[in-house]
Amino acid sequence: MTITEEAPPIAPPRAETAPRTPKPVHRTRMGRTLKYVLLVIFVFVVLIPVYVLIVTSFKPPADVTASTSWGLPVRWPWQSATPGGPTGFDNWTGAWSALAPSIGRTFLLAIPAALISSFVGAMNGFVLSRWRFPHADIVFTFILFGMFIPYQAIMTPLVQMKTALGLPSDISTLLMVHVIYGLPICTLIFRNYYVSIPMELMEASRMDGAGMLRTFASIVLPLSLPGFVVTIIWQFTNAWNDFLFAMFLSDTGGGPVSLALNNLAQGAQLANYGTAMAGALIASLPTLLVYIILGKYFIGGLMSGSVK
Amino acid sequence: MRKGVRNWGPPLLLVSPTILILGIFVYGLIAANIQVSTTNRHSLSPQSEFVGLENYLALLSEDRFLHSLFNLVVFTVVFIAGTMLFGFIWAWMLDKGVNAEGMFRSVFLFPMAISFVASGVVWRWLLNSAEGDRASGLNRIFETLGLGFLQNAWWNEPIWGMAAIAMPAIWQLSGYVMALFLAGFRGIPQELREAARMDGASEWKLYRFVVFPQLSPIALSALIIVSHMSLKVFDLIMSVTGSIYQTEVPATYMWVTLTSNDYAKSATIATILLLLASLFIIPYLIQTWRSEKADR
């Protein structure tokens, strides 16, 4: 399996585009039923954590007991056991006020990180595939290596560097880090994408003596939208869900939502799990929406970023 | 390739910022990490001297580090077994043709879109170690179903606790392995299967001699990818248990040492992680490089 294969040209993985060949008929009706029963059981099992998250997030602390912990909330989320007491909605408002500032910051982190790495990745991918220079393959391998390392291997000197330069413990430092370590994968995705699409027009323009930047801007960029969708989704999801860099390089006062959520959750005992669960749902919403709306592009990034 | 600096100058110039930045932040920092790991910089004080491999020898004979390695091995074995098993079964069932395949696929894959920090919240609840009347989470299910004997302390179990920590990881990544296997199944030419059937191969023989050999490169890739992820596991453990001794792995141990400013020790752990990772990366890169060459 090659990297080229693994990053299917763009987005739709082979699983989705493969022509539907007629399948052999099942030998027995029972085998068929059994398969569906099993699949549905698996679906239920996979969704158990989601059920728990949603149900628990609507239970006010007073309604939580060990014996009813799996049950539906005993009253509507706006009702309370005692008049004026805590309701199920309080979990959500509590979680929201704990996370809201960091959610704003995470958008300010993840969106620019995605855009900058994608744009630089597109330029790199272009010259490494379509406007090559001697030893371009060596340069490509040199760049690619960065996505295979465990980031722990650079963390100690990175933290030392941050201290030495007096960089702030907030999203500006994280933005720089995400842009830098996103470059290899974005370069890889764009290189494979540009290899996969025909570019007679570009060759013609090159023959006519058009310069590299002009060719890139006027001919290649307009064709690059699918590549951008994949890299932007990939980078956005990664920056949004990142916890490692956030822990080492930022603090809860200036860090992203993963840090704030962890802070909220570590304090949770059985009684106030509701707030932590509401927080987990809130913090997951942006990436979940991306997955639901742009699922096939998400999978495209997944397949190419597999080792990350 | 056209000759002359006019031809190769501009493209090289365009990638040069990336080369420079990655040169510093990947290669430079790895070198710096190795350098720090050979000094005695165990505190904030910048004075340090070269001590050779002393840190490595100390670490490899330290019970705490060996314990974290043992935890990592338990976690990795269970994690790999689980993701490969579910990933394969799901792909296999879906490949045989299913109504609403897209729905099943989306459900199996969606946990990948969620961060370990978010899923850690719910898994901490599910893996609650209380038993009997006080049981909640999975233990409560066992209690209710009359399977009380299955109740256990999950990650609080002394030796095999890490196997419980692997459960969320399996939940999160089996769908990904399924996607890999599904792509593999779909990549097997239909004619191959037809031909085998024509020759009267039984279903088992079809799998044994046609399907499995065709899938083995995918299985190898999946194995390498999952092992590589396992090696770095950090988020999940931090969010389910925090950095405690019981569930310590090298990556969380490194966090403990770095936050206590023991730079030399944390760099040493990191170098060992990098070496372990290269056990997986290098064969992967070689395999990739070979098959890319074969494609040309």
C-alpha cells in the first residue's frame, strides 16, 4: 500500500466510489437476518457512550443515583426536584459558561491554522508534483518525515524554546505550532491531489512561458478546491481536538477548549457528571457537525493522515 | 526536467520556507532533544554538563519506567487486537452487501471525529470502579443483568487495568480500521472471486487463498498505524484517569517529568519513544517507497 494509494486522489475513498458489483446471494435467509441483527447490536453498542452523554447531561445532580444512573431523566430538563432548585438545563448553562471563552479562542486557533497550512501545503504540493526541480523527491521525503514523529520527540526543546523566547501560554503559540506541524500532511495531500488530476492547461501555459506563480494562481488554484476541503477539515479537526500541544504549551486561561473541558471534567464526581457531559457534547459539536456534513472529505483526510 | 537555475530556482524558492521551518522544528528540535538527553539538566538551572548515556541507563533500570513500558505493552496488545477484530468484522459484514451501508459506516466511524478528552468524560463514567449497590457505569449493567461476577475495578485493577483503558481507544478507532479494510475488500477484483468460485472453491477456501492474501498489505498498514498511535497515547489516559502511577505510560510519565522541569529525563523518555516509533515508521516508509517505485 503506497502513500499515493492511501491518500485517494481526493476525498471519496475507494470504499465509496467502487462500482457496486452484484453480490452473491446469501445462501440462507437466516444468515442474512443474523447479519443484520449483529450489525444493529454493534450500532447500539457503539452508540452507548452517546446515550450516556445525552441522558446524563440532562440530569440535575439531585436526581443522580447509582441505581438509576442508566435511566432516562426522571423529569423534564426545565423542571426541578425542589422549587427553584437545579434543573437539567443548569448543566448546560454551567458547561457553556465554563467553556464559552475557550471555544471562541479555539475557533481563532483552528481556522487560521487550517487556512495557513493548507495554502502553504498547496504551494509545496504544486512544486513537488507539477513544477519540479532536481531532487524534489528527496525534499518531499524530508518534509514528510515530520508527520511520522511522535510529537513528544520535540516537546522538551520546544517547551524550552518557548520559555527562552518568552512566548505566551495562549493560542498564538499554539497557532504557530499547528501551522508548522500541519505542513507535512497538507503538502502530502496536495501533492497527491495534483498528481491525480490532468493538467494539460498548466503544461500549455508553462510552454507559453508563463511564470510559476502566475500559473499557480491563475490555473492551478482554481482547480484546488477539493484539496482545500480535505486539508482544511483535517487541520481544523486536529487543531480543535488537540490536547497534547495544548497541555504542554498553554494554560487554561489562554488555551483551547480541550484544556477547559479537561479542567471541567477532572473536577467531576458522580454527582455533577452532568455538567462535564454537557461540556463534552458542546466541545464536540463543531467537529461532529463537520463530520456529519462533510463526512466523505473527512474520511479522505483520515486515509492520508493515517499515521499522524 | 529542464536545466538551468531559471527553471529550478523559483520552485525551490517556493518550498524553501517550509524546508527551513521543518529543518528547525522537526530535525533541529529532535537533535536538541537528543542533546538534552545526554546532559544532567534535571532542573530549571541552565548549568549542565555532558553525561553520555547515563540518563538512558538510569531510566531503563528504573522500576517506574519499566512499569510504564509494561502498561504500554498491555494497552497496545489489547488495543490492536480489539481494533483489528472489530474493524475486520465490520468491514467483512458490510462488504457482503447491506442495505443502508452508509448509515452503518457513519455510525462505526463517527467516534473518530470526537476528541479523546471529550470521550474520556463518558468513559470515566462507564469505567467507574464502584461495585454492588454503589455500582454505576458498566458495573451497574452487569449488576442489573445478574452478571455481578463480571464486575471489576476496570483501570483500578492492579496488573491488567490498562486493558480497560484500551476499551475507549478501541471504541474510537475500530471504525478507522474498518474503513481501511473496507477499501481493501473493495480493491479485490471481482473477477478473482468469480474465478475462484468457478473453480469450485468453497467459501472458506476463497477467503483463505484469495481474500486474505489480497488483504494482508492493508492489515499490515493498519497494524503499523494503530501501533504507532498506541505508542503516543496521552490524551486518553490524561482524561480518563489523569497522570497517576497506576495507568502511567511513557508519554504521561514524560509529562510528569517535564512539568517538574527535569528536562534531561523528559528528553530521554522522548528519545526512547522516538526510537520505538521508528520501529514502526521505518518499515512503513520502506514498504511505501518500494511500492511507489513498483508503480512507476
